[in-house]
Amino acid sequence: MAIYFHWDQATNDLWDAAFAAAGAGSDIRREGALGHPDDIEFAVVWAPPGGRLKEFKNLKYIFSIGAGVTHITLDPDAPMDVPIVRLQDDMLVLDIACHIIHWTLHFHRHYNRYKLYEAEKKWLRHRYPENRERRISVLGLGQTGLTTCERLRDLEFDVTGWSRTPKKIEGVTCLSGDESLAQVLARADILVNLLPLTPATTDLINADALAQMPHGAFVINCGRGGTVVDADLLAALDTGQIEAAALDVFREEPLAEDDPYWTHPKVSVTPHAAAPSNERSAARFIAGHIRRALDGGEPWPIVDHARGY
């Protein structure tokens, strides 16, 4: 039994030690030293070379080194009959929640305006409402959305969460289904997008959705770039319907040098950096689930291809 490992930014010794400590094996194959492909039963990857995974005929599970899996599923040659396991790491969830809290406070307290004033050397302060008066809508109530809602609630913001299926979070208004989306958008002084990219969520945040939000609202996107229609968001920023946006994910990554987001004065760009995978905790999680599979159990969470996550 061998493990195929691919992540350009990995600390290989750390991962090898985690696999060994969990009893998950010591035969780790990497690019340039793959050996016989039939030996490989597990793949632990982030953005593997196109078509590589289909070469492993005895592959049992593919583990994503990250919460997202489109870096695997968008490969037309990926073996979609092999179960894909998403990374569900408490450190990753907390990091994303902290990123969102940062930008929530940034917009809530008008720091986006002060940043623009710097160039003008303009000394002007703005009042901001009490936290409980600021309405925040969170799209996507998986583990990351749940934790984000709880943290924002604990800061006494007025939080609404939205998901495809009904959820319950104490102290948070939870709505679900397409029929409630307009209500959620209408309450979004700050819209936080944590949705995965699926056929149902592609282009969901479009001109119509943005128009349903309060005038001068804010957008924080940590979900997937393809859920937002870029031209529509830029137009809404130009008219003032959306005051500012903090974007961490994009349709094409890295973001092209000539992309208008880079230079738009109302957009803050971060390079998919809301929650880089914590190597130590991710390695422990994945190695432990490989051990689970070797013992006859099933790793989790398994991606549901019908839902896209």
C-alpha cells in the first residue's frame, strides 16, 4: 500500500511523520518518484496535475488538503467513482471565521472609508451603529458557516443564516430554501458568502440578488468565486448599491494581473488566504482517516457529487 502525496507548499517531513505516527504507512510517493501506479491506494492532494489520479487503478480514497474539492472535481479526467474526502479541520474553520470577523468589523466601523481618506489626508470620522443594529446574513451553514454565525452572534450582531436545508443555531435566525433567499438578502447589511460551487450556487450572487440588498451594503466572499457574477458586483460597486467588498476567492486563481478587482478602490483582494491549511492539524486529520480506512472503517466527510460538496 502506498500514498500519493501532492501539494507544492507542503513541509514533506511533517506529513511523513504524521502518516507514520498514525500507522497510515511510510510508502509516500511524490511527483518524480511515483513507482508503480498500481501500488497507490490513497491520494492526499491539493491541485494535482491534470489526469494524474486516473493513473492509479487501485485508488480507494482521495483526500483533499483543504475544505474545497473543485481543484479535484474540475479535472475532466478525475476518477469520479473514487470517494473524495474533504478536510474538516477545526483550525481551518476557526481561521475562516476570524477572517470574516476581521472584515465584518472593518466594514461595520467604516475602516474602508478611512482607507480611502488616507490618500486625501482627510480627517473625518463616521458614527457606526451598535453591533445589535448591524444585520449580517451568512450564506452556507456547514461547519464553517455554523462557527461563523456563532462567533458573530457572540459579538452581538444580528445574524441570519441561510442554507438549502433547515438548520438550527441558537441565537441566530436560520432560514432555508430558495423561497427565503430574498428575505435573507433584504436583511444583509453585510453579506457573507460561504457557499460551495455547485450547479445551484453558480452565479447566485448576481445583479438581481445584489439589488435586493440594502443600499450601501457590503459583500464578503470566502466561498467560491463562481458563485458571484463579477461584472454585476463591479457594477453594483460603481453605483454605490454595494459600498465595498472583501474578496478572497475568484473564478480564476491566481487572479489575472489585468483583473479590475485589483485596482477597484472599493475592493479588497486577498489571495485565497482566509484559511491556508494548517499543516499539523490537517496532517493529523488525514492520516487518522487513512488509518480508519485501513482498519475497515469509512473516512469522512465524503463528498456528495450530487450536491457538489
